[in-house]
Amino acid sequence: MGKKFLRGINVSLLLLIVISLFCSCTGEMNAIDGNNNKQINFSVSAHQWKNTDSLATTKTSRAAPITDNSFGIDKSFRLLADQNDGASNYSTLIDKESVSFTNNIWQTTPSHYYWSGIANKTISFYAYYPSTISNVSHTAGFSPILSYTVPDNVPDQIDIITAINPNIPGNTVTSTSLTFNHIFAAIQFSVGSNGIGSGTISSISIGNVANSGTYTFGGGWSNVTGSKTFTILQSKTIAGTSGEDIYSGNYTLMMIPQIINNVTITITYSNGSSLTKTISETWEAGKTYNYKISYSPRTFDYTGNIQMYTVPVTGTYKLEVYGAQGGGANNNTIAGGQGGYSYGNIKLKKGTTLYIVIGGAGSSYNGNSGGLGGYNGGGNGGNGSTDIIATGGSGGGGATHISVFDRGTLNNYSSTQDEILIVAGGGGGYSNVFINLENGSTGGGINGGSATANDYNHSVNGGTQNNGYAFGKGQQGASKSIWKGAGAEGNGGGGGGWYGGYAYQETGENSCCYGAGGSGHLSSSLISSTTGMTNGVRSGNGYAKITFISAD
């Protein structure tokens, strides 16, 4: 049966118990003796569902999705009533009888009941909806008890509300209120702020959670036991955008309130791949817990080691890589060439392992000593001449790449180049000379940036798609062994890349040039309509990001 969420119920309920001193009509029953001549009246209301956003930084309360805005006059509920004779002796007056809207009032049908008119002869009322609920037991003088096991089939998990109002004086002449409360916690699912891969979801499951318990009207749950995984089996195609509904309405889980520890939520796509999230939570009655599911992009910073990523879902992923910057001057206050950027989408199978190598930034020179090249192919800077105060060159930046096999740094793939999915070239290292340097040797890009020194008409070339200093490795800048009346600064190292950049190799005369940048690369296995490369966008160490786009 479909779920019904009730809120804002505010209907005058007249449970009529009329006293007559002279006669009782057929189908009407006196509660106790008296001369009040008043039928028992009720005003009916129900607490709204309160929504709790889970897996979020803040929690808010707002109305949950509603099927009914009020307790319509077409509905009915069940009522029990215990009568106190004034000496603490209880008897059941009304035993699970139906209350419906008849003759413009809410009343038990077909029988009617009456107030006694005697104050200390009180009546305690217990109501529940829907009226089809079974397993409600009751002993006169005590609150009713519902023994309940949550149905396995999610659409069969009904929204139960109950109300009590005990010890109402027998001489009451005004309406007696019944405020209904939801006895379950409602569990729903939507897309979180970081989004999730698009595609068709076949199911979401949550477990293991307790599925049986005893509910005491007005007292809450006890004897909560069991360990059950509940699964919503319903095909749902999503775009994967933040805030998008996944399962709610008839596919809301109606769970027994409980404390859950390390419970796993599993979202499964139609291709059989799944994502999981472990949660701990306290589920309270009358609250909706909307779990916002995201699969955040996986990011990779420089570590100097090979990193791995295992594909969780068969589908399309976006790969983004940034090469590292070359070393600069004066402790990098003057920048070296920036690293390049490459991106592309690719289809990958669940369980595939990718190997990510993040380029390290080239080091700045240290006095006469050249700076070291960055991890993953950056060339070292050359040393400056020791005859005079002449600085060394700075190291080139390392490339960043992603591959399908682990062979270490990029230069080790020279004979297995088809294993490389994507590369971003590193920038060239700085050369501290006092001449007009142009084209600051940025990392690639299709081609790594070249470096020129117009004053001496010198230049060094960046790596390309087919050649450069070496595959996966930038050239080391030349050192100046002696000053010969011209510049004696060491030359900057070339940046790493698909092919590394060159570095200027004159050792005895003029100083010259940044090391040139390395090139980027895009494998033919990437989806060509969603690929690209850009020179010179990354400062510092390299970086990579893998984003789940869609389930295929």
C-alpha cells in the first residue's frame, strides 16, 4: 500500500457520549451514571514530520514530503478508552472501535458513548491510524501496546500515528484533544552537494538495522531487536545534481527509532556497480532523515610516491592532471615556469586500478649550486661558476601522469607508452641572468614552452608529441666551470613531460635561459570530444583529480 504522511491535522472530533435521564437510544451506550447530557468532543491534531538532513554540515527542521495536508473526513481511525470508576478500578469502555466523520461530527460508529457527568469518574483515550493496524494489545488501566515488525517490502511500510489523552474528568463539557504523533523515523535519499555520477539507480540498501520492537502508546519503543538490511528496489534515472531526489514518497523507509552504529548505505547502479557509505546516527520518532549521497572527486597531491585509485563503478570518469612548476630565483620569489594542464574523459570498468604520479616542483638554486629537478622527470639546474659570485640554475618541474600499469616515473614507460592515459608537462627552471628573457618556459600543453634570450639570440626548445630531450625526462642545465668575461650563471633545468624540455648547454661563455617546458599528452583511449591541454597554469607541485561522471 502507498505511504501517507500526515501533518497539520486540525479537525474537530466529536466522540459523542450523550447522557439521557430518561432513555438510551438503540446503538448508544452510557459510560456511567450521570446527568451531564453531553457528548464527548475531541479536537484532533497531528505533529508534523520534522526533516533532519544527514551527511551534511548542518541540520534543519522542515516539513517532509506530504501526501495528505489534513486528516480528511473520508478517513477513520481506531479508538480505545478505559474508564475509571472513581476508585482506581478500570474497565475498557471502547475497544478498538472505528471513529469516522458522521453527521458533521467525528464519532464512534455505529455505537455512541456518553459522559457520566461525575468528575472523578475519568476516561483515558488511546487512538491510532491507520485503522488496519493489527497486533495492538490492551489491558484496562494500562496504555495499549503495539508489537511490530517492519515489513521487508518498502512500499508496505506504513506511517503509523498514535494519540493519547488520559484521565479526562467525567463532567467534561468541552472538546478533548487528541494529538497524533508519528511513531517511526522516516529515511529518504537525495543527491548531496558534491553530486554523484549520473545513470540509472536500481536500488539503495541500508543495513543492518533493528526491525522489530514493542511500542507503548505515549511511552515509546522498547525491546528493539533484529538485524535486517532493507532494500529499495526501484529503477530511478538521475542526473546526479545536488539536491536531486532519489527515493522518497512511497519509497520512504519507515524505521523503528534506534541508535545505529557503522551502518552501511549501498547505492547500486543498473550495471551492477555500487558505492557505499558508512553512517552512525540516532533515529528519533517523527523525524525524517534525508541522507544526501555524494561521490566527491578524488584528489591527489604531491607525495613523492606512486598513488593508486580503484574504479568503484563501471562508467565514465574525468581525468585532470597538472604538471609542477620549475624552480625560481631568490627562494622562488621570482617564479619558474608554471606546469601545464591536461584533461579528458575515459570509460573505465569497475575494479580497474589507476596509478597516479604527481610531479614535484623544481628547487631554486642555492648559491652557486643548481637546484634539483622535481620528482617525475624535472631536470636539475646547472651550477654557477665559483670564480665569481654566480648563482646556479633552478631545477625543472616534474610531470604528472596517470597510467594503467605501475612502472614508476614517466621515463620508465618509453617502451610501453600505450599504458599512459594522460600527462601534464612540468615547467622549466629559472636561470638567474641579467638579459632579456622571454617565453618563460611553461609546461605543456601539446608542446612545452620554449625559452629564449634575445640579447644573445639563444633559445631552447620544449618537448613535443614526438620528440624532446628524452621521453619522460627534462634535460639538466649546464654548469659554468669558469668565468670567461661573460655570464657565469648556471642554466635552468628542463621540465619533465611526455617528452621533456631541453636546457641550454653552453658551459664556457654566455649564460642563458630557463630550461624549456615538457609536453603533455592525451591517450587515444580518452574520449576525444572531452579532452584538452593548456600550457602554464599550475604553481608549486603538481596535482591530479578524478571525477566520476556517469555509470555506463
